[in-house]
Amino acid sequence: MKRPLATIGLSYLFALVVAFACGEKQSFYLALALLPAFVVSLFVRPLRRQKAVPAALLSACVAFAAFFAANTAIAKPVKVLEGQTAFVTGTIADLPYEQYGRYYYTIETTQIAYEGAPQQIRFMLSLNSPIEADFFDSISCHVRFRQVYEPAQDYYAAKGMFVSGSAQEGDVQVTGNPDKPLYCYALYARQAISQAVRDIMPVQQASLTNALLLGDKQGLNRDVKTQFNITGAGHLIVVSGLHMSVIANFLYMFFYKLFRRGRPACMASISGIFVFMAVTGFTPSVMRAGIMLVIYMAGRLFHKQADSLNSLGLAALLLTVFNPLAAGDVGMLLSFGATLGIILLYPPAERWLDAKLKHLKFGAVPLRFVGTTLLVSLCATVMTMPIMLFSFGTFSLYFLPANLLLVWAAQLVLILALPMALLPFCGIFSFLAYPFAFVITALCSYMLFVSELLAGLPYAQVNIDKPYIWLWMSATLIMVAIAVLGNRGWKPVRATALLSLAVLLCGILTDTLFHMHTVTLKIQDTGDGTSVVLENTSSRAVLSCGGSPDQEALLQYLEDNPKPVDLLLVTTGKRSTRYAKELAEQFDVQNILLYDTEGNEELEKALAESENEVIRFQGQRQVQLWENIKIELLPKNGCVWVYLQTRDQDVLLCPDGGRLQDVPAAWRNADLCILSVLPEDYYLLRSGSLVISNTVEKSTAQAYMAAPYIQYIAATPNSGVEIMLAR
């Protein structure tokens, strides 16, 4: 076995990825199945001699068992806190951040006053306003625990967070802590560097620089983040292997010039890598790159050549063996996938490029630069595409030109940003930061322009979360296998490429025709209110945007799945309008339809400041949305009823405090009814189905009340409800 660490580490990581896809119960059975398979491999002489197969089987078996044990022993005990309120004492363990008008703090608890709950856990605390506290200060407050936002559960599980919580303003008590851990000073450094960059650069360019240098995306405009992700350059604003390599090379060159000797430069560079890892927050992608770079530098220190695959396998083991749930971090998986693709695919691709360019007399250098940039991006994308398909369901068509145009600029920004960020702390030499800032500002402006330009092109990002994509990938793999086994030169490869393209085009055409007029209704889990989103293939309308103050599911969903918002309907009551202000401020809304009443005066002022078009209404109103949707609004006794008509189904949105006797009988017989609280005369409701959007306890109680009158009842807690209305 030439590369034992690669075999063991990558098998272990791959098994953990499969475990996340299969779930806890299936992982247990897979571990039981692989154990006898490992034993059998020891008695089969060809397999035993190779050693790689038994090692891979044992690694996978241990990985599945570790995943099952971590969920059973660590995650499940914490989840007993969901829906409970308890008095909590803990410390602030990381940088806080602001999102959607709320402030989030990572808390490590020391005591939880709830019987049967583990005492030392990590969770994200949500507050209405910031608290005056330093890193690792102690806090105490009553916390309302809840389930983590479902699409982000694996991400937070990788960080050791299995619940989230919120506290009331003014309830949080802060106690100073004079004994700060070393990591606290890394947070101070991160904060100081970020502020120094903001002080000497324009806002947009400073935010992009902080994202490139520190991975700090909090100040980055939402549209900018979306544009980078759409173009396939989102990896540039997440500190990973590219960033770490540039920083490590810069450090080595600096220390080599300083010491004039290789060994001291390597030792100083290793120390610098650890410091940079701490300042960037020890994220999994940073840890992966840092471990590989430390191994590489250690090899240079002792005049040994580090094996890239073994280094990658060791990094996988170090990151997951003590925390099997770390494999749930998609960023880490993308980092490993991209690195594996470059290690395996780039060397033969580079040899092919060299063979094509060696006979050129002119232009070989620029063509080599373009070719290597494109090949590195292509090799990385080949391995990351399955992860992107499974995790995001989207693919960036322009990732090659985006990386060609942006990667070199990002590398220059990193090289210049490090001295620029440190010079402001150098006393009389601080003025030297400004020439660096001037060049970096120009580079960042160029990057912002390119990302906006490419993101605006047609089909910049396509939805690949489709059944035909899986069919296409399976058919292509089968055809490639047949072509390889046939061993008949390039002819089968060309035929395979043409057949693969034909299968893909047929799938796209069929799916487009099938979903051309599809309309989907998505009711988000936002606690004790209703958040209803109506979507077609190209745009959406928000018919209700209410819920609990600490629930960000609606806003997070809109950010994760960018589409134009054609209509925002703002009626009455916090259970229907709580997020209207944040939605109008942070998203491009074409039309806002606002119920003109005294209760909405403050909201009206806030919406007017958002620079979106606000249309007021008082009496009954009809709205034609797209070609196949009609919306009727009926204000009665301070409440606004919403009736939605499609070619296939009708939907009634019930307001808080409304009475069913106030609406036409046809509305009470709608195919679907959505509400947060049952009206007093709920017995008049005769809809075919009912969706209750409230907490678990209230949804359950109301479902029992409505059961004698309605056949099908669903509730939003935990995952929300999605319904296809029309095709």
C-alpha cells in the first residue's frame, strides 16, 4: 500500500459523507455490514496482499460506527432542549455578527438549568440588539431553545451546534472574564485587521478585501455574495487552499529574505500558518489547507518530499476522527474535492498542455497562463460538481471565464492586503498602507465589475437539482466505462461525448416543457406566524411574511435561492408582516402592496425608505399575477383575507382575528387553507386541506380542533410545507 494515509483518510471521509446522506439508522447497519466484509478481505489472499481494500473497508466501518455514536451520544441528548426555556450560563466563544436585523453570538455553556440536558454545549444565541460584552465574557439569561434552521443543520452540526436559541432584550447579564484564552487574541487581531482595512478603503472594496483575506463576509453586500456564487467564483470569498497557498508562499519569501536560510524560514512560515489559521477562525477549509501546507513546509525543513495524497488523507483524518460530524460542512467537502481533483487530474492535463504548446515559437507564455488557469478550475470542478449537485442543486456555466478573469486579481489582492493590513499598526510607517490600498481598491473594483457582468449573463447559473441530471450523469458514467473498457482509441470517446450531450439536451427540453407553467406554494417554518412564498420557474411573490422575531427561515430561504420578487403583500398583524421591513430592505422587490391602515403607519415609513414602489389599498382589490394566478384581497373588520386562484386549485389565507362568516362561501370551500390561528367560527371551514403555521404545541392543539371538519391537515414546524398548485 503506497499511500496508507490517503487510503485510510479518504475512505474514512467518503464513508462519513455517505453516512450523512443515508442517516443515523442506515449508518449503523452499514457499519455492521462492513465489519464481516473486512474480516473476509483478510482471508482472501489477493485482497490481503494489496492491503488497500481491507484498510478501506475497516476505515469505512469505523466511520459509519463513529457517525452513529456521535449522533446517539452527542447530538440527541442536546435536542431534548428544542422548544424548551431554560436559564443558561456560558461564555461568548467567537465573533458576533448581525443578520436580518438581529445579532448572533456563539455561546459555550457552563450550566443549563434543565433536568436531563447536557451542561456543556455550543449554540447560537439570537438577540434583538447587541450586548456590551467582550470575547469570552460570561453571560447568563433565560434562553428559548429551538431547532436549527433545517437546511443549515449539517453545517451547524459540524461546528458542534445542535440547537439554537433566543433571549429577550434586557434579560442578558454580562460578567467580565479577566482570564482570556489564547484564541481570544486571535479574535482581537481579526477584529483589528478588519477595522484597519475598512478605515483606509471604500466600503464595498474593503468588504471584499476582508472576505478575501479573512473570510469575513459579514460586511459584504448580499448582491455581491450572490454574484460571486452565481459565476462560480464563490470560493474566492471563502478562505481556502488558494488563499492559504498565497499567504504561505508570501511568508516563506519574506522570512527567507529576512533570515537568508531555508530552515529558519520554514519554521517561521509554519508558525505564521498557524497564526493565520487562528485569525481566520480555524474553519474546516482553512484547517485542511493549513495541515497540508504545514506537512509541505515540514518536508522542506527535513529535506523530504511530502506526498500530496497522503497529506490530504492525513488532513481528512485529523479533521474528522475526533468530530465525525465535521463532514457535514459543505465548504470542507468542496475544499477536499477541489484539492483531490487538482492532485489527480491536473498533472496529466498539464502534460497534455505542454505537448500542445512545446512547438509554438510565439505566445506560449500567455497561452500557458490561460491554459493552466482553466485546467486547474476544470480539474477542481470535476470533483466538486457532485457535491454541488447534492448540496445546492445549481451549477455555474461561466465558472471557467470567471476564474480566468478573477483568480489572478484575487491572488494580487491577497499578496498586497497582508502588508496593507499590518502597516497601520507600525506607527510612523502607517502612511505606507495607502499606496497598497490604492492598488487593492482598483483590483477589487475590477473584481466587482467582472462578477456583476458575468452574473448578469443569460443562464449564468442553472438549476441542476433535477431527476434528468442524475439520469444524465449515470448514463455518461456507463458510457465512459464502456469506452474505457473497449480500448479502441479516441473514436468511442467522441461518440460518448456526443451521446452524453444528446441525453443532457433531451433532459433539459423535457424538463422545460414539463415545468413551463408550474406554480409552487412554499409555507416556511417561522414559528408563530405565516410566511407564504408563491413561485414559478423564474420569479416569486411573497404573500405573507410573518412569524416569530427569532426565526430567520423566510429571509434565509430567499437569500439561498435568489429569484426576482415580483410582489410583496403586506396586510395586518405581526403574524403576517413581521419580516416585511427586512425583506424590502435586503431584496429587490418590484411591487409592494400595503394595506393602508393605522396599524401599518410605522411599517409604511420603513417601506418608503427602502426605495421600492409601494402601492396602498383600503378596499377590496384584485391582482393579476403572471398569466395564471389571480389574487383577491378582502379587508373585513381590520383583517385582510387573501384568496388565490389558479387553473387547478384555490387557496385561502386566513388572517388573525378574522371571521369566516365575513367571506364568500366559495372561499370557505377552497382547496387549501393556510392559517396561523383558527378563527372563532372555524367550524364553517370546508377546505380540502389545511396548513397550520405555528409552533409545535399550538399546531397540534389546533389540528385536533379542526380534524372533524377537514380531511387533510399539515403543519410547518421543523421543515415547512411545499405544495404544487398548478402545471
